[in-house]
Amino acid sequence: MHLRILAVPAVAGLALIGCGSDNNSTGNSPAATATASASPTPAPCATGTITASGSTALQPLVQKAADAYQAKCAGSTITVSGGGSSTGLSNVASGTSDIGDSDVPVTNTPSIDATSLKDHQVAIVVFAIVTNPGAGVSNLTTAQVRDVFSGKVTNWKDVGGANVPVTLIERKPGSGTRLSFDKDIMQGTAESTTPAQTQDSTQLVLTGVADKNLPGAVSYIAVGSANSTVTVVSLDGSAPNADNVKSGKYHYFSHEHMYTKTTASPLAESFIGFLLSSDFQTTTVPQLGYLPVNTTTEQSLADK
């Protein structure tokens, strides 16, 4: 089963600091300045060279947009790289990158002056718990997920699955994907300090979970990156899809951010405008497994 409903992760660099909470609520992101709605038409073409780095969850969408923009706008060069949310935020703050891509608001990185950056929310990524098919589970409660990742549950039979040991595959501390998981799912419960693996990208996590030699493997990734090699797990009876996000039944998601300096280059502004154009939001964004930024006004715990 290859889910292409909704989005992908981030990684290390600066330490992202999260806090737990017990519920989700609506409201605006605490970012310096937010761009949270699609524009009817993209901004005019601009020329020059820019770089964008950061979240590996957002990277496929930014790369696709860069390819499309450069094909449309002669004289523009846009270089896209990963490295994780912390890296993206650090790079844009220092001027190493023109755009810093992040799964979480810059306010989660206290060492960066949030007032020096401008936040552009460009899409919504829906995350999912994924297991090796050998684990034998397709639905878990949020409490069961906490028990699994805290190390309380060590065999899948204890939560209705197969009689195989749990193999935890984690994201590195500093990953925006991990921070989203800790805020939205763990909510103050500490993750196990002895995972079987700690990976720094979505693809490496996916490869680890799908390993036939690890039938009890489990982790969390953007649902748009999932494929038939893993089982995408429903949470509390709700699958990670657009309808359940819209209805408020599924809360494990976050808004994707592209940060620039408060005064960005014309090319950076034009490129982000292209990403936010109604045509790109309604076609390419869902095609790549993300949700358009205006899908829901709800802000997840990770967005705060």
C-alpha cells in the first residue's frame, strides 16, 4: 500500500526544545510573520541565485517547486538541500542559506532571534507511525504509542500484534520530525534512551523500518513518504489522511515553514510566492503527499 495522501522529515543541528501539552487548539503560529494562505497568481519571475536548506520532510516539495520555477523563470538558480529543521533555521539566521525550511516554528530554537526572520507557512505535513509488516498492528491508541516509544512495551503482542520484540528506530535529537512527535504524541513522556537505531533522514528511517530482518521495527515519518514496504498505523481509529485532519480527528501533523530574513531577496520572495500560488497549492502540493496550507486553521502542538 503506497499512501500518497498527504507529506516528509527533518534533522539535527541546533537543539530544538519542545514542551508537552494535553490538547490541541486553534490559533496562529508564534512565528514572526506568517504567510498562511495561497495567492491567486504567483509572483513575477525574478533572477539570481538562492539556496534553501533544512527539513527533509519539506525537501521534496521545495525541490519540485525549484525545478518548476527555474523552468518557468530563466536566469534563476535555486539550490535545495536537506540537513534538518535545526540546520535550516541556523543557516537562514546566519545568512548561510537564503531560505531555512523547518517542520517547527523558529521559537523552538531559543538561540535564534525569531524577530530577525520572516515565517512563510507553505504546506501541511501529516506524520504517521509506521511499522514493519511483521509487527502485526494497523491501529494503536496514542497511549499505546507512548508506551512503545518510552520502552514500557517491548513486545508487539502486548498491544495486539505479533509475538515479536519491538525495535525502535528514532530520529536524532534536533530533528523537526522528532520534535513534532514528542509534542503531538509523547506530550511529556520521555522517549527511550536506547533505541536500536537513530537515523537522520526520512529515507534512512523508512529503510530501517522495512528491513526484513527487523520484523518488530517501528518509527514515525511523513505519511507521503510511506510506501508498500511498511504498515501505516491509524491512531485512535483514525487514519492519517486529509479528511481526518480537516475534521479534527487526526492531530499528528504540522505546518511546514520556509523562513527568510525579514527583508528577503526578490528571488526568495518570488519563489515562495510561486509555492503559495493557488495552482501550485491545488495541484503539486497534494500530488507530493502534502496538504495545501489552507486545509485547516487548527494548529498542532508542534506548531506552537
